[in-house]
Amino acid sequence: MSAVDYDTLIPNNVDLSSDERLKRALEKWYPNYINWWKTVGPEGFQDCQVYLRTAVSVEKDGWAKFGFVKMPEYRWGILLAPKEEGRKIAFGKHKGEPVWQEVPGEYRAMLRRLIVIQGDTEPASVEQQRILGATAPSLYDMRNLFQVNVEEGRHLWAMVYLLQKYFGRSGREEAEALLERRSGDPDRPRILGAFNEATPDWLSFFMFTTFTDRDGKMQLESLANSGFDPLARTTRFMLTEEGHHMLVGRTGVARVIQRTSELMSERGISDVNDIETIRKHGVIDLPTIQKKINFHFSVTLDLFGAEISTNAANSFNASIKGRFGEPRINDDHQLHNDTYPVSQLVDGEVKQVDVPAISAINARLLDVYIDECANIVTSWNRIISEQGINFELHLPHRAFHRQVGEFSECFASPSGDVITEDEWTQRSGEWLPSADDGDFVCGLMKPEHRVGHFAPWIAAPKAGIDGKPGDFEYVKIAA
Ligand SMILES: [Fe+2]
Ligand SMILES: [Fe+2]
């Protein structure tokens, strides 16, 4: 590996060439990463030229360079948002002190754990999505999938950089372990539940990038003001990429909804629940899309952790992990006497209860997340109503289908009514995708590799990537 010029290979703004110890650690890690990418990264297409954007610097004209590249030759970089001279800690008990350039000893374990958990999600999603290339509904979509995949790979690099640079031997061991766990593996699973679920089809992929990547955004936003400056700067730059992942998701689901709605209105099908007829036309019925929303939204809510959380209070208090948009919040940023309303189960009913705000950090982040998701569903509903179809999609209630937090011990309907276990057993098939639904969707997943063509269950996008025209060959499969 000594022949590799890391400054050329790894675009970076962390002065990699002058840090011998870090270079040695990366030299050991890099071949294992490539091996991981080739064995559990995107299946097939590794020799194809893919039109990808690469971040070569954090400046406006440097973070989105487009060009054809083979995925294993992608230049995964280590890029931190620019340093703000004189930045002060914005929250917690160290509020007002200068930000830290090294890890404070007392917070070492806490910081390492946060970085490992974030880092673990990045390769996990690549593993979850690895088989999707084979059934891509267009070259445009295939390119978007691979873009998301290589950037999740880069996010792994970002976390591994922090571990190797600032956490010594234990950091290097954690960096190796990030390549050893596997999504869905019973013996060595990824850390968080939703990252062990399968992503067997493209509707699942679009739902995942809409809902689960958005949890990623929420977590990164909370770390973007960390008192540990290298973490804050790393996550700030990651957020620029996360926007594209969520866009792929939101517009992907929108295109599925559009195709179904258009077909229904063309054929004069007004009964949304006539699933048999709608499916015969090779499109995904809206009730199935609703079930997919119910599933992906609810499993993602669990990723936020318990609404009332001592861990979250401790990391806020330690000035390590703040709130969404922390500097813009109008309070003391220490939460000495504040309260926050949290939805809880009280005597069998869902009620809002005021609790100390410091203990409700996760609940507050969940609220921001749910608001964002509600706006997305509203935009999807517009597509349905534009076709004159009388149907609305809804986010399920936060108590629905939860394994973590305030509602993990109860059963609730999508509208938030607390129900018995018997009723849940009888009715959950109406609310969550069944094996049949999954089989139907998977059955539609026939690849469409012709330039400018799209599979019949999804509409074409409104615009190309990087301003490219509709007949642009985003992936050169024959190459
Ligand atoms: Fe990511
Ligand atoms: Fe992402």
C-alpha cells in the first residue's frame, strides 16, 4: 500500500499528508474497506462507469464534481466544513467556552459511542441496498442508488477519520469493527434495529431514503454544534450530502404515487381499494403505499431512542450533542428550569405531559422530525388530488407499532387509539405490509436498462441529474 499517494487518492482538507500516524492507520484500514465494498457493497455493476458526484473540497465549486467513475475507484474523501475561528460552545454546561480541538478525557467514552453508532449506520444502509442495482427501474435511478451508496461509504470514512485521529487504539479497533458487523446478520448485526431490516425492492429504498435518511439528518444536525469541533465540522459537511439522499427518497415515492394516480385517472378507476384491478395494470396501489409509510415511519421513530432519556440529557449537558438548530433556539441553552411537553400513555390514553426539558431532548427532536415528514406527505397528497382521486395518505400516530420509548408497551392503531393485543393481532395486517404485498411489489421489480426509459410502475423524474437531458446514459452498463 505504500505506493498509494493518499493525498491524491483521498481528497481531504485535514492535511493528511503531514500526519504520519493517521496515514498509517488509514493504510491499514483502506484495503479492508475496499474488500468490504466489493463483498457486501453494491452487487454487480462494479466495473460500470457511473455518473457520480465526488466531493473534492468543501468550497462551493468543489463539493459536487460530476464525472464517470467505476465505484471501487470512487475518491472517498475526508472533508470537514471550514473552521470557524473563535467558535464558542453553544449549549450545555460548557456553554460559552471555546470549542474543543481534542477529546476531553471525561467525555471520551461518550463521544466514541456516539461516533460509533453514527458510523455503524453508514455501511449498514449500503449493505441493505446492495441487491437493488439488478432491478433498477431506470439508469437514472440506478445512478441515484449508487450515489447514495458511495456517499454513505464516505460518511463511514468521515466517522473512521474521527475514530482513528482522536481515539487512539480503541478508535482503530472500533474502525475495524465497523467493517465487521453486517446488516441483518443474527450473530453480528448492525447496532440499530432499522438498519437490520431488509430493503428488498425500490419502493422500500425510496421509503428508507425518505424516512430513515431523514433520521440521519436529525442526528447529524444535533451533532453539528457539538463542543468537539472536529465532530461538528465533519457532520456539517455530511449534511450537504444527506440532502440528496432524502430528495431521492421523496421524489422517488412521489413518482410512484404519480404513476399510480395517472393510471387510475386514465382508466377511470375511482375505487382506491379495488386493489386487484389496480395491480393488474402493473402499478402499486395507494393502500400499499400507505402501509409502507406506516412501516418505515414507525421503525424510524424507534431510532431516536426513548423520548425521555438520561443518555440524551447527559450528552446535552456535556455539550456534546445539542438540539436541532440549537443556536436559533430562544432559551438559555442549558435547560435549567425549562419543561417540554411529551406525549405519554396516561391511564390508557395518549396525553401530553410537561417534563423537565433536559430529559426530553429526544422527544423534541422527534417532534421536529415528525413535522418534516408531515410536510412531505402533504406534498405527496397533492399529486393524488391533482389527478382527481379521492384519497389521502397519512403519517401514522407516533404510538403506532413502536418497540422503543413511551409507547413500546402498548398497542395502538395508526390513528393513535390504544387497542388490545387481540385487536392488534386481528388488524395489524390492514396497517402493515403483508408478505403478499411484498411479493407483489417485488414482482414488479423488472430492470429497465434502456437509456431514457422507466419501468411502468414509476413516472419519469421532472429533471435530470446535473442538468442532464432525459436521454442521458447515467450508467454505462456495457463498458
Ligand atoms: Fe450517511
Ligand atoms: Fe444518507
